[in-house]
Amino acid sequence: TLISYNSLPRFPATTRDMAVAVAIDAPVGDMVRVARVAAGELLESIELFDIYTGDKIEAGLKSVAISFVYRHAERTLTDEEVTEAHNRVFAELETKFAAVLRK
């Protein structure tokens, strides 16, 4: 049996969450795929952590919350780099799924 190991990252990760309101029939799997591509090479991982429908959101909509972990293998990322990647994600979700940022 072969056991493979990955070295521990030398540089810190930055985690950002995003919650958007979209049409109730918007395909969440497609949203995650679009977000992954839009985030680019700085994205280390992405995780859907909440889908909410109920009285705290407008009828016909659902809230989708996604967590993003950004990291560079050779240096610490700047806040501006992470913000730029995160803004690209929202722009794509807004364009493709009519997403509205929830606060």
C-alpha cells in the first residue's frame, strides 16, 4: 500500500464567505462551478454551507451561502488580490444567475 503525503502550506489562507439571493430554481451546483472558475488560480477550496428559503427572504428566492478559501503557494496574498478574485465571483454569479448580494 502506497501512502502519499502533501506538505503543509507555508503561507496563510484567507477565507471569505458570500451569500446571494437567487431564483428558487437556480441550479446550485452550476453556481458553485461558475464561482470556482471565476475565482481563478488563487482559490484553494470552495464549500456550499447554506441554502435558505423561508420567511426572511422574498418569495420565489433562496439564499445560497458559499465559503471560499484563497491561498498562494509561494507568498502571502494581499487583501486587494483576494477582493479582486471575490468580486469576479460575484460579478459572474450576478451575470449568469441574477444573483443579489445579501448583507
